[in-house]
Amino acid sequence: MSTRKALFFDIDGTLLSEVTKTVPESAKKAISIARSLGHLVFINTGRSYGEIDQVRDIAEVDGWLCGCGTYVESEGRVILNQLMPTGQVQRITRLAVDADADIFLEGPGQCYYCSAAGRIPFGQQLRKNFGKTTAWLEPEDVDGEVNKFCVLTDDQSDRAGFFRNLDLDIAVIDRGDGFYECIPEGFSKATAIDVILEAYGLTLEDAYVFGDSTNDIAMFEHVPNAVLMGRHSPELEPYASFLTKTVEQDGIWYAMETLGLLQKSNA
């Protein structure tokens, strides 16, 4: 086991408060101190690399693990960029549109949506959040780079029909309220962590993960040091090794201080 640790943080609900839409100064300070002690800090998010402009400056970090493990960048170097075949993306997109669902295609450079208006409120919010990085396309016109996608459904959507016909090599994470995060099989926040640990010669025992929602389950199952935020999805509880406070209660600082990540090792 190394004295150097690799820390992996989810964004929304973990570093970024979903109440204040800001990152607490205490969390930024904790990350800065950890890095000054030689620890590595990575963002491990479901957002694609094309969606991080709004949060790129939340803290100084060593790299970005994006799109639920489909994109990995460390110290400015792209280690992994797993793209879905264009034909598959076009077929899935048409399937979603025909099912009256809202679909967002997420890539390393741009994100796309294929329902012009978007009946579903969360879909309308996503269009605003993505801003200039998002473009509207007909399903058959999709030819850009796509790592993963999200599907939003409501009572008017043919949810069962969509998932019945969805490719078997797509893993689906149910985020609740008709929101589904879809990733190529074999990729997750956990596999992205393995890429980083191998690159730096570290073990799973050297890793710490911080999260709050269902798309963090893979890394919570995988890494023994799993810090669960005070406000969280209950599905994560069986895998957590440490329960901290909420984002707004300086939960990141509290966890890192308690776990000794802000003190110099005597080893």
C-alpha cells in the first residue's frame, strides 16, 4: 500500500451542491491540501467531457474521468476515449424518438438532443445546462462522437418498448423519475478508476471514492474506501465505508480530515 492516495470525486451532489449550485470553499481547500501532500485527485463523473465546461474550474485536479468510465484524461493526456459506433447511435436515437422519449447523446466534444422541443421538464433543464455545447439533430443525421447517452421518459413514453428493443451491449442505470443513464457494456466509474490506478502503479486500497447517487454504485462496489455523502441514494448504503455530512455541511472536508487525508503521513 502506498502513502500516496488517489481520490475520485463525483460532481453533482458530492462536490457541487444541488441546493446552492456551488462547491463549498472547504471542499476546494481540502482538495488543494491533499494534492500538496502528494495525493492524486480526479473527478469521476457521469457527465461526458463535452459537458464539463461549467464545472471545469470547480477545483484544481489531476484529471477527469467522464461519461461513466468511457473517457479518461490524466494530467492533460487522454488515456481512454470509448466511442459508440455511429450506426448504433442512429438506430438507438430513432428508437427513442419513436418511443416519444427525450434522448441526449453525450460526447467528448459536443452533446446532441433529438427532440426539438422536449416535453419533459428535466429535459428542458438539460438543454439550458448544456447551453452552447448542445445541438439538435435528426436521428439519421447523428454522426458526431458519442460516448454514452441519457433517456428521459414520462407516462406518454413507450418506455417498455424502448428498452425491449435496446441493444444488449448497453448497460442501463435507473436514476429514478424516468431518467436512465446508458453506457456501453464493460465501462463504468469503476473501470475508469482501474485505468488510473494502473497508470500510477497504485492498488484499490490506495483509492478513495466520494459519491451520492446510483451511478456511483459501480465505484462503491469496487473500491473498499467509499465515502457516502450525507444526502444520498439509499442503494449506496451497503457499500459505503464512511458516511459523511452533506455538501452544504462541509461533508468533503469532514470526511477527508477524519480519514487522515489532510495530514502528512509518518510512514
